[in-house]
Amino acid sequence: MAVPNPISAGPKAVLRDPVILLLELLWRWAFGGVAFLVLFPTALGLMGPIELTKADSTALSSRDALQITLAFRHMLATTPARSMAIATLVLFIVTLLWISLSSAGRILILSRVAPEKRPFRLRSMLIVQTWRAMLSWLALVGMGTTISVVAGISAKTGDPDPYFFYLVATCSVILLAAFWSAINWYLSLATIFCYAGTHARGAVRETIGWVNLRGADMAGISVLFVLFRGILAAAAFVFLFLPSAKLGSSPKAAFAWAFLMVFVYFALSDFLNISRLLSYMSVEDAVAEEIAQAALGASGKPNPRRPLP
């Protein structure tokens, strides 16, 4: 059976039921607000004990990525262990907050979109979101470690080699980012399959089987929504700086305009994000119907929905 307009299915579902978008905004912005209130003062408090030498200040203002990386290496090396422990604890708490809010938000949205699949399994959702968070931290730590090691190797010689640094660091970051993006994409889709009776590993296996069946549709949806997000980012950039000449004489008006543009950008970005998820779900529903029809044709009697192998 052909999938009926999977690109438009997601946005139409959100526009028909605006509560879906409100729930998405609620959990995302609640996390963003709490995370900012926790991270910003913590960062200000931890910056005090950091030793910033004159060489570090010069490197940070040099606009040279190699020198900036070396300065950060020195600053981290001289940071007290107590400050590092506090930073690690705060980041751990913020990560737990994201796991909890994202899991609750996904369950509320999916339960509203697909009430026939209720109840969604909270434990499976928490495990999948925990895997996503761990993967993201591993990717970030891997990128930072790779850049730091490459910078150290480049600086060991009497004359630092910036070409070696830029080449190796850039290639390594691109590879790690591509690996993270691919795995995170599968895990984000696995949240759709965290309904009752499905464990986290089963949800991932079902996601892989589903993508294998509808790879072309999934790729088309992903590419188009990436294009939409790029257009949105470009439009936001233009509208952000378009009235800068007129608002330059009024800092308050400029700040209010910038705040409004950022607010609109994040709201529309969240709209695209939840619309993409619901577009994926429209493809998943079509696949489930194909399986049911195939089972009906083979046995001559209806067959309940079953997970993909």
C-alpha cells in the first residue's frame, strides 16, 4: 500500500491538534529554562578559580583554533579537582532532567496521537532516552578529546603544524558527528515503538526492521525536513539583522526584536521537529497496515498488529 503524503501528514496532524505542539514546547522549554538557571550561575561560579595567564588571553583572542585549543587545554589542566567534580555533578543532574522530561513529553504526545497503542511503556522510553543521552555525551567527549590530543601533537614540534591540526581534527569530528547522528536517529525513532509489552531493545530492533522496509520514504522525509530547517534558520538570520540599522539607536528595541526572533525560531523549530516525528509515524502506520493485510491474505482471517521481525 502506498504511503499517503507522509511529508504533509505530520504538519497536518499538529495543526489539527495544537495541544501536540504545546506539549512539545512545554517539555523542551521547561528543560531549557531550568538548565539555563542551573548551568549559568554554576559556570560563573566555577570560572573564578581558573588560572587565565597572559598567554591564554592572547591565544583566546587570536582567532586561531589551534592556539585557542591549547589555551583551553592549559585552563582545564589548572582547574581545581573540586571544580571539575562540581561541574560533572551539575551536568549529570541536567542530563537526568532531560531524560525525565523528554520521556514524559514523548509519552504524553504519542498517547495523544496514537491512543490505540496505549499505554506506552515508561521504562522502555526512559532507557531509550538514556541511551541517547549517553551517546551524545560520548560523542562530545570523543570530539573534545580528539581535538585536544591532535592539538597537543601539533604543538610538540618546535614549529606547530596548523595544517595537520585542522585536517585531522576536522576529519575526526566529521566522522564522530556522522556516527552520532546515525545512531541517535535510530534511537529517536525507537521512541515510537515503546508501547506496552515492548522492551527498549525490542523497540530498537523493530525500528531497524521498519527502516529496512521503508528506507526510501524515511530518507525523503529526513532530507526535506532538514531542508525546511535550513530555510527556517536562514530566514531567522535575515529577520534578526534586517532592522539592525533602524534599531541601532534603541538598545531596548533591538533586544526585544532579537528576543522575539529567537522565540519564533525555536517555536517553529519545535513545530518542525514534532511534525517530522509524526510524519515518520504515518509511514509506520502504513507498514503496520501492509503487514496486517499480508497476514489477512495468507490466513483468510484478521491478524492483530505484531512487531516487525
